[in-house]
Amino acid sequence: MKKFRILCIRCDRIGDLLVSTPVFYRLRRLYPDAVIDVVTSPAGRLALADNPDIDNVFIYDKRSLRSWLRLMPELWSPHDMVIGFNVKSSTIRILTALARGVKKGFLQTGNYAPWSGDPDAEGHISAGMLRELEAEFSLPHDEEPDIRVRFHVPEGLKLELRAGYPAVGGMKRIGLFIGNIAQPMLRWPVESFVELAVRILKNNPDLEVYAVAGKADVPLLDAFKNIEDARFHTFVGDVSLQHTAAFIGTCDAFVTSSSSPQHLAASVGLPLVSIVHPRSYVRWTPRGPLNFSAVSDVDYDVRGVTVRQVYDALNKSLQGCLAPWKD
């Protein structure tokens, strides 16, 4: 019997793919026996590693003729449903036009089905895509929409990182992701991270702090060189996205202004503080009972968020475990 086939086209960055995983999850619940294929970018592929809701991942790289040659047979293979995940992207529109599908449609169009989930999450990008999926493809209404990010970390890798970075008896671990170095207006200043680390260590003897960086962010770690407290450490995520997520899972709470680590922390169920600007807070920030945000006053600029704001949000995330703020 011929299987129902779905082609999803989302050629974006890691964060874009992570917030799209609730759509893949919903499609798998609706079509448990379908073949679900995804066309994505080389970076986006990292966010979909071992995702149980996806059968095949195909790479689109406009700089590589080889990727075009490999991709075209997949686009020309008949699918029952073809979903372009962003109608505003010319790349996604072109690839969707080239694909063969019985039913084609786009997300991020503003054509919304009713929302029956958490009212506070109604404007979130994942919620919007689920609503648009229903409207565009006339799918059954989901009375309990689930917008949780899903990212698979192998159990063996979790055990490896917990053994490599063992918990110190009685101490909680706070991770501070200090990147992305390439976007200074969207990166909380490293000097503020240093001040936060010093304050946490000085007033909370039962906490240890890890400054976490990506490979490109390593120069930022120089700002922490004067912290001599034995409870301060660094971690550089230069192995794989799953490896970094496994380390994040060793923490008891996580603080970051970078979107991808926010979603990785949320995917492992970690208490989280997101340092964000107002538009990002509504549309991108992970939702959850232990997820709190320190929000700037200016769109697309988080540099004005104070250390006090972040400390207070972290205290909420840790359910009041921090020592009171002292000026």
C-alpha cells in the first residue's frame, strides 16, 4: 500500500528549525504511518538530528551544485502534501514551486485557525505555525496544542557528559551562555555576564557557575580571566549540537541571550532565563513554568538589560533559591 508522503521545506538557521519541531510532532500525530521528509540548510540539519518525527532530511545549499543535484529527485518525487514553512522566503517559495505535491501550502502567512491553547503563548512563532498548518491544509483542530521544542540527545551522550562534568555534592550548577559574538546588539554584554557570575558566586556558596561558549565565542571567555573562585568553570561547545545540549542538561538552570541555546535548554526541561528584547519575548522565547525572561526596553537590542533584572529572573527560575540581591 502506498504511503502518505509529506515534504516540509525549511531552509533556515538552527533556532528556526527548533521552533518548527512542534509542527513535525503534530504531523506525526496526525499521520503516524506517513513518510515525513524535510528539506533544510546545512545548519538546520543539526537541529533535526535523530528527530523521531522525521524520516529523511535533505540538504539545500545554494553554494553547492552537488546539493542541487541530490535534492532535485526528492523535489520531483510525488508528495501528498508539500509545506513551505515561510512564505516570505524567496528560497522556500522557489523550492516549494519546484516540488511535486497534491496539496501545497505555506506557513507564516497570517491565515490562522482558532487557538485553544495557553493565551500567553498565542503570539508565539510555534503556536502561529500550528494554527496556520490547520488553516492552510484543513486539518483537525487540536484542542491541546503543544508548542514544546523537541531536540533529541542520545541517552549514552547524556551519561557521558554527566560523568565528564559530575555534580559537586550539594551544589547547583548555573550555565551562562555568553554568545553569539556575531550579533553584538542581540548579545548581552560579556561584562554583564561577568558581573552576574561574580555576584552569584559571592552570595551563593551552594552554587557553581559555568561560562558556556560556542567555538566562535571563545575570545569572550577572556573577560572572565580574573575570576579565581574554584566554583567557576568554562565549557566550549565545539563537538556537536547534541554534545552541547547534553552538557546543558547537566545544569540546574541556564541563562542566555542567544535563541538556539534558549531552545536547547527548554528542550531538556531546564529552568531558563532568556535575556530578550520585546518582540523576541512575545514571538520566540520558550514557554514553560520555570522559564522567565529579562526583557529590554528596545526592540532588537538587549544590551540595556540590567544584571539585577537577570538575577531576579534567575531567582524565580530557581524558585527562590538565590540569596537576596544586595546593592
